[in-house]
Amino acid sequence: MNLSFADTLYFKKENTLEIILGLHRSYKSLQREIQICCEINNLTFNELIVILEIKKGFKKKIDIANKVFLKKQNLNLILKDLQVKKILKLEEKNILITKNGEELIEKTTTRINEKIIKAFRRTDPKNMSGFINIIESL
């Protein structure tokens, strides 16, 4: 992790505590929003994560299982449920998102993005200086 002087300018103990508290509140807010999105769309959290990974470009079961740290048998159950819900379809060895699945992901990510933007707007920019770079490097 490379930090320049400018990155650490406001990175003091008081600011760190404020950042941690802000992130904790934001995390809980985002967690609630994700839970609400899952309930609205009749999905489990793992199903949502699998759909997002497929949306990012992972099309093979082994790649998805490794990325989300699921056992292959659990992933197979999730994929089967998502096929029944008409969110995914399997073609040969590739997994594709249906039109219904694309709409679901678009609505969900838009709603969660709005929450993230609101959380960052409420945070003092001076306290976020440098911290965003640290998070991005993780």
C-alpha cells in the first residue's frame, strides 16, 4: 500500500474513527438495502452474489465457485433455483442471464448504487481524503 503525504494529510486518529463509524453505518445501511432488494426479488443473498458474478463475466461454474467461495454442490443448487425462477439459463457449459435476470440486476444495482452515493455525500470529503485510495488498493 503506497501512501503519499497528501493521502495521509487528514488521516489522523480522530478522522480514522469517524471514517470507521461512517463506514460501519454505511455498511449496515447497504446491508439492509441488499436484504430488501433480495426480499423484493425473491432471492437469497447467495443467489444475488452469483448473479452479480455472472454479470461481471464469469460464465463457468468452477470460476463462479472459486470467486464466491461456494462449494460446487451449493452452487449447483443455487443455479438450479435461478433457472426455475427464469433468471438464468444454462447453454452447454456456459451460464447466461435471461432478459428477466438482466432487468432484476439493473433494478437492484441501481437501488444499491443510490445508497452508496448517499453515504458518500454525507461523509466529509476531508475525512475521506486518502481513505478512498486505501480501499481501492485493498
